[in-house]
Amino acid sequence: MANFSRRRFLFTTGAAAATTLWLNSCASRTDGGGGASNIETVAPLDIAPEDAPEITTAKLGFIALTDSAPLIIAK
């Protein structure tokens, strides 16, 4: 391991990346390879006013300093 130079490391990682891409390109696709989608549309729900949320206006956002965690900031 002491004789593992930077050039050897770059060659090894490049070969591993190329092999990974080559093997991935040989894999068969299980999703059908494009074409028509099989996603069904869902009808909208009728929600009674008493079951509606208390807050009708909310801001959705994130603070980048906290690992981009999504927050809901209600007014």
C-alpha cells in the first residue's frame, strides 16, 4: 500500500468508473424504456370546511445553512 502513487490511484479510479459505466450500459431496463406512462390520474377530493386546515396561507421554503431542511413558515 505504500507504493500506491497518485498516478496509480487516478488510473484505478478512472478504470473503476469506466467499468461501472460500461456495466450499467449493458444492463437491461425494467421500466419498459420510455413510451406511454402507466400513471393514473386521481380525482380531486371533496373536503368539508370543518376538515380543512386551520392555516390557509403558508410559505414553503428552506434555509441553506441548516442542510437545506424544508420548513413550513406559517404567518
